[in-house]
Amino acid sequence: MASGQERILRRRIRSIDATKKITRAMELIAASRIVRAQARVRAARPYSDKVTAVIANLASAGGEADHPLLREPAEVTKVAYVAIAADRGLCGGYNNNVLRATERAIAADAAEGRDYELVLSGRKALGYFRFRGYRIAAGFEGFSDQPSYADAQQVAAAATELFENGCQRVMLAYTQFHSMGNQSVAIVPFMPLDSGEFDDDDAEGSAGGPEGGYEFEPEPAVILERLLPRYAEARLYSALLESSASEHAARQRAMKAATDNAEELKTNLTRIMNRARQDAITTEIMEIVGGAEALSQTAGGEVDLLSDTIEARTADLFRARE
């Protein structure tokens, strides 16, 4: 019985050790990808800032475009949600936090009599809402690790189409990346665009430097109308990049916790196995001693030979168990 239990424990320890190697490798991979994801977030920020500055200059020059992305609805009866999740799991509560927050927001709108549409990014988001019977207008997957600007354009185009065809508001649900150890879920307005963001403080030269005069060709209103969709795409691209960095950070933490747990479980099982092995050795020694005692009472002068046999058998047992 003891030897059978020892074999089971050895098998479990080997399995845990193999799992620990996998989780450790995934932890290191996620840690390396966080660095690249952070670099992409920083690299994309100047483009977004420049687009915002150009739009601010256009607005200050009198470019009041009557664009659908700037129209405030008189009444909101349908809301579209763009939910950004991951294509893979093993990242702690990263996916569930975004999906549950989106689900709660939909329920809150339903309580106020508003309908909904869903634009989903990530295989986990698609599986979650499809399994629960939600209405999905568009779904995208395969780029949560390393999103590109073309991916952001596809998602933004789907959201814009919904906004221009029945949805009075579009909300963006994603995970904001603050630092390696701090990420938070945010559900922020996406469409219509907030014209208050394009104030004079965002224009070029507002940091105290001299402001240059601009001549626009064609008219500022025409340029502004063309730039607003680019601005929406830049915002969505920034959200995709932050979500990607948050995903890698969450996976790194989850895999580190799994590695630590595997090491602790391996230590505990090793102790249990050693105790079981020691119990088995003690039991066999007691059986040998008991048998030797019984034989010594009947064998008389053969006690010395029997003692040598017991010592040899005990040594064999210890060698076999090592």
C-alpha cells in the first residue's frame, strides 16, 4: 500500500514539475512582451497628440463641420458597446473584468429602456457573449497580442457604421494600462466625439511657445470632416494597445502565481512522499525484526547469523528507497 502511494506521489510531483516549467516559460514570455507593448503605446502617442492638435487648430480657425461623429443625440434609445478582450486565456481576471463590466452596463441600459449592439474584439469576448445569447453586430479576433492600425480601422469602421445607422451613442470598454502592477477597466464614451477635447489648449504652441499662422486648403471644415474619422481610429488604436499591454501584464502575474503555487505544492507532496517512504521502511524493518525474534527463539545458536541477515536486508531496503 505504501509503495503504491509513493508511486502515485512521484507521478504527481513529475506532473507538477512539468507544469511549473510551462508556467515559468509563459511568465518570461509575457514579461518580455510587456516591454514591447509599452514601447508601442509610447510610439503611438505622438500620432494621436498630433491629430488632436491639428483638429484643435482647425476648430479654432472656424472649421465647424456638421459631421455625424460630432452630433449630440436628442434622445438615446440604442447604445453600441465596443468591448476589447483577449484571444487567449491564462491571464487572471483580465477578460472577465472587461466582459462583466460590459454586461453590467448593458443591463443598466436595459433597465432604462435602451437597446444595445455589440462590437467585440477578441476570441474570449466573442465566445462569452455568443454563449449567453447576446446580439453581436460585429466580431474581430486574432490580433489581441499585437494589434495594428489596420485592425483598429476595421473595428472603428464597424462602430461608426452602427453609430450612423441607429445607435445614438457608442461606448468603449477596455482595460487601461497605468503601470506593470496597475490596470483598470474603463467604459468611456467613444461616439459622438467630445468637441470639448478640441479646445485651444490642445493646439500646437499652447505650451508657451510661439504659435504659427496656418492657411488651410481646402477649407477647414472640409479638412476637419476628413480628419475626424482618423481621430476616432487613433483613439481606438490607443485602446487596443493599452489592452494588449494590460493583457500581457495580467498574464505575467497569473503565471508567476501559478509557478509559485506549483513550487509550494511540489514541496508539500515531496514531504508527504518522504513520510510515506519512511513509514514503509519502518514497517518492513519491524516485520523483519519480528520475524527474526520469532526465529531466534527457535533457532538458538543461529542468532548472530540472523542479525547479519537483518542488517543486510535493512541496508538493501534503504538503498532501494534512495
